[in-house]
Amino acid sequence: MANAENRTFNLPAEALAALSRLVEPATKDALDAIAEDIATCENLYRAIMDRGGQLSEDEAVFAKAFLEEVISLEGEHAGDAACTLGALHYSGSITPDGEPDYERAFELYSTGAALGNTQALVNLGYCHQYGRSVPVSPKDAFECFQRAAFTTNMPEAIYKLGDMYERGCYVERDSELAFGLYRKAFLLIQDNPDEAPEIKASVCHRVADHIAADDTEDEPVAERRERLLTALELYQSAERDYYRAIGAGAYYYDRRLDEVIAAEERMRTEFLRR
């Protein structure tokens, strides 16, 4: 590390300590190259997903060792590292056969959540919701999303909690409360242009669905058209961000993309109806 003492790195202190152990010798050039690839352990997963979730064998070995080292140091970013490593196991990006390892992901998410990482808590909710390495449990999923939503103003946690109320999953169905949560998530993403595209798309899609469905028989034509235009604009925003997410390798949003494209056509048809 001495050779790089004059270098300003955008890395947490414990990450630099980890790198000094993993890179021998810890020359300025070696650390420089790594610093250009990953600014922090927190955004490593997003960087990998932007590349389609693909890692070379050497990259996978480094990422795993790097993140495990940060976790072991138990510093400020240990929870971030646990969540990121869990996500890489969940996606299969870091496993030898390229297949998801939900059991290891669940363990790491649990570690991350215990260390205060809100994203890890949300990811545990997904594991409980879809039965990834644990039995399907709407109750546990709800509690994870609720805790995450009430702990921080995290759009993903808030819209997922809204989904539980929208679908009556573990709780009594309350569409009005769900819409309120969706709107809150929508306002939050307006303040964060760097929010992940799949989160922005998911929130806009849900808000648009509610606005599109909010019709009455005696609704004035001008108000109806304004409502439909608002919904259309939100669907179009969701469409753009679904494309971005899919382009980064999140192909499971294909169906959701088809849904918003179909909804846009309905909005246009309804708008022109006399």
C-alpha cells in the first residue's frame, strides 16, 4: 500500500485493506486498475449486472475473495459486501456452474440484514416470497418488506410493501393503501436519478395501472383524457426503463415490458373514444 499512498481512491477504508491483502504486491498500478473497475463494494453488483451479469473465472475469484474479506473485517461496509455477494450467488454470476445458489444467497442476505443493510432485508423478502431455499412464507416476506420500508425511504421496499396490500398477501387487501405506497415510492425516485432502472420501471408501472383504472361513468371527457395521458406517460417511462433493465441482463422483465406496451395501446384507444 505504501506505493499508492498518494493515490486518492473512491473505496471504503476496509476495502483498501482487503485489496492490500488480495493484491501482492500492492503496487499503485495494481490498485489503480482495481479502483477503476469498482468504486465501492456497494456498487459492484450493479457494475456486473450492467455487463449482463457475466464474470470471467478470474473476476469471479477476485470478487468473491474481495467481498468475503470486506465482510470479515466487520467494518462500515460489511453489510453492503454481504448483500452484494449474496446477490451474485442469487444470480449465479459468481458460482462455478453459473447456476443460482439460493441457499448461500439467503445466508449472506441474512448476514447483511443483521449488519443493517436494507437491500439485504428486501432481498430476504424476495426469498420468502418466492421460496428461494426456504418455504414460501407471505408472512415473512411482508415483515421483511415492512421493516425495510419503515427503516429507510427505500423505493423498492415501499413498492414491494404496496404489492402485499394490493394483492392481499398475508394482510387484508387494501388497494387505496397500496396506491399511497406506490405514489410515495414514485416521489422518492424523482429525487434519485441514479435509481436502478428496474425499480423506476416497476414503480411507474404500478402508479400507471392505478391511474388508468381510476375511471367513473360520469367522468368528464376532458378529465378522462388528462388521466389517460398521465397514465400513458407513466407507461412510456416504465417501458424505457424496462428496456434498460433488460439490456443489462434482467431478462425476467420481458413479460412486464409486454404488459406496459399493451397498456399504452389501450390508453391511446381509450383517449380517442368519444
